Amino acid sequence: MNRTCIRLLTKLLLGGMAVVAILSGCQEISAAHAEMPYIPDSATLGGLQNPPASAVLNLAGTPVVVEVRAEDHNGGVPTKCYELLKHGEMLDRECYSSSSESFALVEASNLTFMPAIPLVHYGDRLGKDLVWRGMAEEGSTRYKASAKIKSGEASLSVNGVDHDTTLVTMDLVLDASGVGGMSSNSVTKRLTLWIHPKFGVIQREFGTTKRSPAGDSGMISGEGPSERVSEVAPSEKKGETIPSVSTSK
């Protein structure tokens, strides 16, 4: 066999090994995805369940104990908003919706998203990446926006007790110039949510703000937030309660 044939055979063998390595990696990724939980519906995820009534809101490094007040919007797609209050003053607000297709983020950190950003698609396994494009409004300012969303599992420790949660992380790109993440004016925000099947979005981080459950004695605190229903809602339904324990004030 001449040298030309040997070199050609070597290249073919190396190329074949590279293909095998790539396919093997894909199989490992697929296997990891296949082991993730399957989320068939809203009840399994628990996204619209009420988090504890007392929380710690960390505002750029300053922790504040706040009351969590839930507001149901029953017109159209079921939507729930949480107002974080200190002495009756609203410090922050977040809203989520749950359609037949997905659990989605409607509002966070003074931003309203159009359409709502899907966090988990029902009928899929966790671990499947999602991509969103749309608009975000902050007061009179409108941004062209895009997001990459990842989901998985995480154990969240609350006062020494571990809780199994669905973890969703998102990289949100906002661009006031209207070209969507392609100009020097774009800003990227990281959003992270921990979703508990009984206590909904039990913890979340939006940029420099973080809401965490408050409590002691190794328990989740509160009886569930006080609820009020918006004007479009025909009725009010109280959420499931959990035992109360003392909280730091």
C-alpha cells in the first residue's frame, strides 16, 4: 500500500472516530434528558400554588422581610400575581400564568412580557431548552426581547429542610434599539426560579433581587399568602394552608 493510500485511510479512520464520539455525546445528552421528570399538567408542576405568606426580599444586598399577597386573575388564561409588601407598601411584584400548554412568566422586575415567556411546557420532560422572542415593557419604554430557558431539578434547603423543586433558569436579553440582542445597547438579565409542587414559585431571583421563604424551626413558614381576586374574577378560592411557625420581623 502506497503512502497516499495510507494517509487517506488514516484520515477516514480519524473522521470515523470523531463521528462516533459526537454520536456518543448526543446519546449521553439524550439519556440525561430522558431521565428528567415528565410534567404532564399544571397540577403536577404546582406553578400557581401559593408560596409562604412571609418572605425575605433581598434588594441588591439589603434583606427585607415582606408579606406575600396573592391576586388571582381568572379572566382568560389563569394568572396569579404576588405583591411583596412592607407596611402596606408594595416593593415588588411578579405574575405567572398557566395555560393548557405551559407555565409562563407574565411580569417580573417592573417588566411585562408580550407574549408571556414559557418556563415549562406541559407534556415535555424537563431539560428541553426553550427559546422565546417577543416584547418587554417597562413603563413607557418598550424593548425587543429574547430569552433562552433551561429547566431541571434542584434540591432547595429551607431552614435545614431539603425540598425537591423544579429549577428554571433564563437568560433574558433586552434591547431598546429594537434589533433584539444584536446591538451594543442590549442588556442581559439572569432569572432563576424554584417551583415547588405545593408552594408554587417558592424562591426566585430576578437580576439583583431575590425572594426567599422566611421561617425557622426547620419548617416553611406561613399559612399561604392572603388572597384577593381582581375585578374580572367572579369568585375567590382560598389556597391550601400549611402549619404556621414564628418568623423574624
